[in-house]
Amino acid sequence: MSDQKGEIIDVGTLNAQLPRGARILGLDLGTKTIGLAVSDARLTLASPRKVIKRTKFMADLAIIKTLIEAENIGAVVLGLPLNMDGSEGPRAQATRAFARNMMQHVPLPVVLWDERLSTVAAERSLLEQDVSRAKRAERIDSAAASFILQGVLDRLYSAATTDDS
């Protein structure tokens, strides 16, 4: 990759910065795993990918970079775990630190997206699909990443249809 660095951007500017045909990668950063989801090329649907079992930052980043290249990723959405009152605690600070470190190595725009209740929604969705407890534990982080990414995709769609009116 080039010496160019990524930057944190507002979701409102994402469409303008996304190369045509590029997909978006969603990340749900946990302490033990990183949930992954990827959009389709039309930016309408988020699909879960395999979870990364966290080890060292550079090893985790190597897996993310491989996915970025393989899936034609043009931007990253990182779930920001805000407290219920909207304030930022230690987990949000850790997520911002991860984003800063990642942007040193991945020259893509990054959107930080409020992920409050994403895991709850993902769990509910998996329960509705009658996924067993063991399978839910394996899939919950990627389901949460899909939920986070789908929120961004829905926002982009809503903005596009509002602009067309």
C-alpha cells in the first residue's frame, strides 16, 4: 500500500469519497474478536464474514488488509461503542485508538458509527432465525458488524433518495 493515510470522515461525505463500484467493510471491534461484514457493490446489503479471533494488532490488520484487497473495499465503518447517554467510555476510546492505528496502514476513509444496541439487535435477529446458542456465540460479532454496516448503507440510501427529490 502507499504512504497515503486514511482519515475519519462523516457518513455524509462517504458517497463522495467512495470509488465507483467499491464496497464498504464493517467492523465490530470486541476485546476477543473482530466481527466483519461487507456491503454489496450497489451499497444496499451488508453480509457477515468470518470473525477474526484477536491476537496482535498487526496480525489482525493483515487479515483485514487481505479482505480489503479481495473484496474491493473503498471505505471502513467501525462501530463506536458509546454509552447509553451518548458519552464515550474506555471501549469507545479503545475503538478510536484502533481506528487511528489502522489508518496508519490502510489508506481508506473510516466512518465511526454509533453501535449502541447493535449486539442486542444482532442477538434478536439470530434468535428469530432459530440459531442455536453455540452458533449464536460464533456469529454474534459478525451479525453485529452487519447491523452496524447496514445502518450506514440505509443512511446512504436515504440521503441519495432525499437528494433525488
